Amino acid sequence: MRKKVTIQDIADELGVSRNTVSKAINNGAGLADATRERILQKAVEMGYKQFSYFRTVSGIAAPPDFSREAGGGREIALLSGEFLSHSHFASPMLDSFQQEISELGYVMNTHRIREEHLKNRILPATFRPERAAAVLCIEVFDRPYAEMICALGLPTLFVDAPAFFGDAPLSADLLSMENASGIGKFVGEMVRRGKRRVGFVGNYRHCQSFFERYAAFRVAMLMNGAPVGEAQCVNSNEREEIREQIRNMSELPEVFVCANDFVALDVLQALRDIGKSVPEDAWLCGFDDSPESRLISPPLTTVHIHTQIMAFSAVQLLLSRIKEPNLDYRTIITQTDLIWRESAGGKPEDNQK
């Protein structure tokens, strides 16, 4: 039986540390491009599990089933309900995804889902299902519309999905980031530091990831013996609603946990509007690790999404679904990491070593 290749095996082969290999595979910061490419190439050569189905760097032959000829110039259709700016976690993910599928002979075309499409349950005029080899859905959070896409019978992958409240699972594969551990760790640390008034901001019905982040917040508060102040939570993603509710709070939370970084930026501005500042008057945590999270003042504590790994996983899921359309539907959840910055008092003491 073939031995399973580990990160340590790759590190030993190249004479580098295990941490260096982990950074390269998980798209971590602080590595030279040449070092990252050398490590990824070695991972492919050795058959590391993450790269067992597809080509990741130039010069490495893809397995026969996923060769360039397999794509034949067919379309992988990206359906999206939002304009995916460079700040959105999906934008860098899609850059890697498009590069990978182009190496395998596919093309990616983007089709924007607008309000009239959702209202009338119609597909964008630019999207021709008969020309598509597969469908990739990002920011498609309307449940009936998502079910309509699934009914097309094409291999379909959702990156995140409509919030699940006891509905039947979608007839599609699902790719998601891990939403609970970073928030759980953050809330636990806040309580350890004596912060008991912790509020959540974001519409937990917006999508599955927002619901999971909200649920993680509530579970973490419960497990750490801290009550949830319902009046200190804002169930909205709308800037003006967030500002109004924060303005009308009789007592502000000591800490705001936000559904993503853009909600956190709205909270930051809402606090400034009433003469409060971060971190002096309240601490703040976002999610996504957007470029803005590093550039604002103070820099934002957040949860980092490994977009390159999400891209690799998306390729694996879609191509294997194209090859074997009758596979059971699968869910892949990719790693995330809590990033401590000044908006929440910086790193805990035990993380500063």
C-alpha cells in the first residue's frame, strides 16, 4: 500500500521546515514566490493528497483524466449574484481557479445574476446551459433560484450557499470556509480578558457562512459562561441600519464580532459617528482578512480565508463531478486562521512569543 505523503515528508525532501511547507500549501504570507513554487512542485511530484487530482504548477503533467484535452475549450460558467471586487475573498480565489482550469482546457465565463433574474426565476441571457461543462455559483444565496440552477442537471458547485434552516440539501457540491473555530477562539479570549458584553453584527439569514459565524458566536458565549445581550446584537448587513441601531443602544458592547470585514468597517464608522473609537471604547473583529482590514486604522482583527486552497478544492470538486456525475454530493470545508491585530487589543500574551 502506498505511503500517505505528509507535509513533513515534503519538508524533509527539500530540506526546509514543516512550517515553510505549510505556508506554501496554505498560501500563507512571508514566502518568496520561487520558494512557494518549488514547494508546490515537489508536493505535486510526491503525490500530496491536496494535489492528487489536478495540475498546480507549470511543468508537472496532469493525470490523464484531467488533461488539457479533457476540457476541449468547454465553458465553466460562473454565476454570481454580486460584483466580486478585489476585496472580496472570492476574487483572489477565482484568479487561481481560472488559471488552473485554463491549464486543463476549460474557459471560465462570468454571468451576473441581477434582481430581475431572481424575481422572475430566469437565467442571465448570456448563459447557455447547453454550452457549459459545469456551473460555479458564488454569492447565489436565494434558495429557490439555487434550486433552479441545480435542476439544470449540470455539474454544479456552490461556494458558500443559502442559509440552511432545515431545508433539503441542494443537489450540488458545496465548498465553504471553516467558520466556527476562529470566532470561538476570539470570543473565548475576550471573556478571558474580562470582556463580557460581546455583540454580533450581521444578518445571519444572509447565507450559510453568516449563519455559522453567528451560531459559533452564541455557542462560544454559552461555553464561556457569558450571556448574550440581544439588545447589543444587530441582525443586519445594511450600513444605515447598523448605524441607527448602534446609535440607539443604551449600552454599547465592549466587543463587536462582525459577520465579515465590510460589516466591521460599517461598525467602525458607526462608532466614530457617535464619538467612540476603536480600540479605546470598543474592540472589533471581522472575517475574511480583506486588504482593507490591514489598511484601516486601527488594523482589524479578523479571520483569514485561504483562497488558494479554496481554488484548488473547487477545481477538484468540479472536475471530478464532470468525470463522475453520479457521485454522492460532497462538502469540503477549508481551513481558516484567526489574525490578531490592534482593533482587539493585539495578540494574546501567550501568542506574542
